[in-house]
Amino acid sequence: MEILKDIGLPGLIVIVLGALLIFGPKRLPELGQSIGKMFSEFKKAVDGGAEDSNSEKDKKD
């Protein structure tokens, strides 16, 4: 999450307000949930790829 450190609190507030204006208050929770699921699936895929590469190294040894 290095990106959030670079943005800072004022930038984050601007992003949230922009999303609120674009998507509206009714769709914002749905959008947040979708983004959260996407990040969790991405993280699982990355972690799974790391486990696969470790198991391949063990097989070679």
C-alpha cells in the first residue's frame, strides 16, 4: 500500500469526494465491495503464485 502513503489524507479525501460525485451515494458501497473483492482475489493469486514457485524449487532440489 505504498500508493496510499504517497497520496496523503487530503488526496484521499478528494478521491472519495470525486467517487461520491461520479457514482452517487447509492452505488458507492457496492463499488467499494467490488473493489475489495478484486483486491482480495488478486492477493490470493499473487500468494498462490509464490507458493507454486516455492514448491517447484523444492521439487528441483
